[in-house]
Amino acid sequence: MKIYSFKFFFLYILIMSSTSLIRFFFPSFFSSAQLQNAHVDTRSFGIANDVFLKDGQQFQIIGGDLHYFRIHPEYWKDRLLRAKALGLNTIQTYVPWNLHEPSPGEWVFEGIADIESFLKLCQEFGFLVMLRPGPYICGEWDFGGFPAWLLSIEPPLKLRSLDPAFLHLVEKWWGVLLPKIAPLLYNNGGPIIMVQVENEYGSYGDDKNYLHQLVSLARRHLGDEIILYTTDGGSRDTLEKGTIRGASVFSAIDFSTGDEPWSKFKLQKEFNEPGKSPPICTEFYTGWLTHWGEKLAATNAQYTANALETILSRNGSAVLYMVHGGTNFGFLNGANTGSDDSDFKPDITSYDYDAPISEWGDSDSAKFKALRKVIKKYSPVSVPRIPPNNRKRGYGKVKLRKRASFFDVQHTITNAKDVVEAKNPVFMESVGQMFGFLLYVSEYPVKKNRSLLSIPKVRDRAQVYVSCSLDERINKYVGKIERWANEPLEIPSIRCASTIRLSILVENMGRLNYGPYMYDRKGILSDVVLDGSVLHGWSMIPFSFQNLSKLFIESPIVGVGTTTSEKELSRSNLEYHSELLSGGPMLYEGHFTINSTDEIADTFISFSGWGKGIAFVNDFNIGRFWPLAGPQCSLYVPAPLLRPGKNVVIILETDAPNHELVVDSIDQQDFTCGQRSRSGTK
């Protein structure tokens, strides 16, 4: 009786138990289709029957790229809320190596680099995450995300290859990064559902062994459950080169918005295992990038929305690139080339990208509304309301005062031990100057006649000055030699009691982030030739821009309410302009006052009427300005950078200042400067 009772009890338990228990004892009873709809007790994200499966349920990715490193951390929440209101369920982001390891072994994961906090915030707002840790990311970001110090290594590294020296550094980088993100994988309770290996490698190389090395390294830190993926352009050639055949890596694609997507997705299936190819465009372009001197890139709102619907209406997935672009703060903008590496095209500071959420966070554009309307049709959950736009405010004109010539402060902002002496010019990275400017100084005998100066390889823009060696404070501006317009420069004869000092200030305008010329060292990469003879004996003087305001702390600055008469102001403006040409780039300082915390809002600093330079607000580098080239006239200043009381603006003007020596704090972005053509930068 006990035996029969036990059998009856056991049968009863099996009949009455949950689906998950039956699946445990009798997995063969369930088809894959049934598994899709079965309740799952554990978190899982996978692929079966050419669909994504989230916890066993079919899932359509409707995502968007949003880069934490292009947004002030206090605005991460704001931008994610707007992406949620668009209807997105997934955030995709790059991880730029150069942000997190700015110098060898110096690891940075705080502030704007606090990727863990960003990923946790994504999860808090209900987003899944597709992570793109490179090591190469492209992204219109300096050097495609590689640290600039890689360029200082000798012999030169072979990037994106099996070069042991390169792979050793990648292993160190991922050895720090990937353990930080492993707890945030979806199967570990976090938001990360997929991790990309490399980025559009098929547009660069075809070394499968290199890709396999990256896959092995990722698996070592992240395990076997996470989906690893590659992304390549939707052509057979790029997919042949950039994908890894087999089930270990998912092959995703991107293609131009407006291309017929389903023929692309059919091609994608050839590069995935049967049943392992859910159709997805991982870069659905909502807009495009803009270089200095070009017309601001823009795409039609309804055209973009219609193209997205073509994908979503047939259960395809898409990731908007970008949903929100943000800003290339500091010196970290990327650049592109044309037919050769001299056809240099640096990106503007704004990375607005004509995305549905603007650079400054507005979400009331026609594109936002059109895309939201489409996404709502295919979202299985209700889409939250759209947050109101953030307040923007103009604080008026800011009177600037010329504080110093760049040459006057070179010894103040440069540590003497950092100056390098060499027979010939050396490139920036070799002296530890990764961004900004490097001053090259040499001497030559006094000449009776004019001379001809040639620098065959300059990266990217050189301004040339001469002075008498015994009085180096008085510099005469001679002209410029630019990467894209490299012509010999005529040097006038000057009277000196001794030798002539030649000063060449070279600006790094952003490293190439894409293409065959990406190994983009900066500075002077060739001999400097004067009248057919090579000049020897050089000093390389790097400049640091840390805490520039401390340079001027001893002297009061001139506010907007100056009592200087118009006649005196006009005369002084002419003097400043003359001194700029003769004394080199100038540093200017001014301030504006915010009376209370309630008055703090986003603003934009307009540089209309200025030439070219960089700007700082409260010691934060808000980026490059170049209204002479355009199209960008003003720089975005997020409200979290401002404070009640005095707010300090410091600019380095390299070309020609505004005659009134004012900048204007305005309440909207301005893209109306320049000649709207490549000729505008020449």
C-alpha cells in the first residue's frame, strides 16, 4: 500500500506542477515554438527561429545610440527619459578606450567616464543595453576611440591586427573594463543583452584570426551565455571580411537609411547559422555628421520615419544612430579624409547629428514626433509622455579682456622638464602632447632677402612666427601652413643683431577615426626646409590647459559694464588685433553673473565675429569654435556647468578676435556661420 500511495502521490505532483518543472523533467515534450511562449523563471536573452528571445518571449529591439561620454552626467537621466518617451526599449553605446585610459595604466571611471553608473541608470529606466567596447569604435571620436599614446609606441603598432604588442594592450584594457561590466550582463541581473566585438571591421580588414582572438578574450571575461555580435555594412564584401561564421558570434548589419532593408536582411542570414539571424539594423541613421566648412547635415523627418516603419512592420529590429548625439567636448572630435590623408575633414564640436533628440535635449522636433508615431504602433507597452524641453537662457554679452599672448604664458603653463630638444622636429605624441597645441622652435642666421619655408607634412595646422632671438617676446606673424592646403610660405627679412627665432605653433584638430589613414600622428612629421636647407636644432614645447583660470587669478577681469568710451574701445580693439597678428594667439577672459540657482539654465556661447579657437567655461573645455569656417557659430553650455555668482569664460583665439571683444550668451544654438562649403575652411 505504501508503494502504490507513493506512486499516486508522485503522479499527482507531476500533473499539478508548474510548466517549468515539467520542462525540467521532460524537455523533449516541448517544441522550440512552445518554449517561446513558456514562462521562464530565470533571466535569459537569446536567439532562436530568427527572433530575439527575452526570458523565452519573442522580443523586437527598438533601440537608439546614446553616448554617455557626449553628455554631462547630470543630464544622463534627462536624455534617457526622452529616449523612453520616443518609445525605445534598448540603448546602444560605444565605450571609448581613450576616455578611460588617457595615459598608460591611468584608469578613469569617474564623472563623465562612470560607465557603470550610466548602465545602472539605463536599467533603472527599463532599458536593455547593447554595449560596443571596441577596442575600435569609430563614432566620429578622436582616433576611433584608441588612446593617442598608442601612437607614441615604437616600433609603430599595427592597429586592429594580431600584432602581439597591440593585442597585449587590448588585453590589459579589456581586462579592466570587462570585469566591471560582467555583473551587469542580462543573465547576471543587469541590462546588457549583447556585446559587440570590434566595429565594422569588414570596412578595414579581413583578419579572421584577429577577430577570433577578441572573441576568446571577451568569452574569458563574460562567459558563454552573452550574445557577442559584429556589425558590418550591408554588402557582401564587408560581411565576408568582418563576420565570424558559426554560432559563436551574431552577425548584424547596418546600411543607409532608405535602402531596401529586407534584401539586406536576406543577405545577413547567409552569415549566421540557420535560425540565428533575427533581422536587425544596428545603425539606422537618423541623420549624419558634419565637418567644419560644410552645410549642416539634415535628413527629412517623414522620410526617416517611413524607412523605420519598413523594418518594424515586418518584425525587424532597428537601433537609431543617433537617438541623441550630444557634444564633442574638449579636443575629442574625430575627423575624416577624402581621396588621401591630406584631404582632411575635422568634425564640428556639435554632434547633434540631426537626431530626434537635439544636442541640447529638445524633443519636440518633427523628426521626434514622426518617429514616435511609428514606434508607438509597434511597441507592446504604452509609451510615456514627452518631457518638456529644458529651460534655456541667454545671459547677454560678455565683455572679454585680453590677458596674455600664448607666447607670454608658455613658460607658465609648460613645465620645463616637458620641453624636448632634438635635432629634427618630432611628432606630438612622442613628447607626451596628446591634444591641443605644440610649439616648435628653432633658429637660423639673419638673411638679407626673403626666404621660403616648406613643411611637407604638417598635422594639422601650423601658424608661423619669427622674432629676433635676443627679443623673443616680439613675434611677427608670417602665415599658416595647413594639412589640406600645404604650400611653401614666404618669410620676410627682419633686422636682428643675432639669429632669427622661428616659432611654429601646430594645432591638432582631431585624429582620423575611420579609413585607411587612421594611424594619424600629429605635429610636424617631416623636415622643415628653409631656402632648400633642412633646419636642425629644435625645441618642442607642449602646452597644458589645466586650470587656465589660475593664470589670471591675481588680476581682476573687466566685466560687461565697463566705462571705457567707445572711442577708446575702438582704439584698443585695433591694438589688440594688431598685437594678435604680431604676438601670436591670445588668451581672453571675461565673466557673467547668475544671481541665483533658479536662474541657471542651458545656454550657448556665440562666437560670431571671432576667428578660430577653443573655449572654457568654469575651467571646462566646451570645445572648438571656428565661425570663419562654419556652420557652427556657438557652443553649447549645459546648465550643470554653471553656478550662482561669477561664471568665468576663457578663450584662446588663434586667428582674429571679434573687434568688440565680446561673446554673447544666447538661448539657442546657431549653425549659420561660414561659407557653407569646403572652400570655407581654406
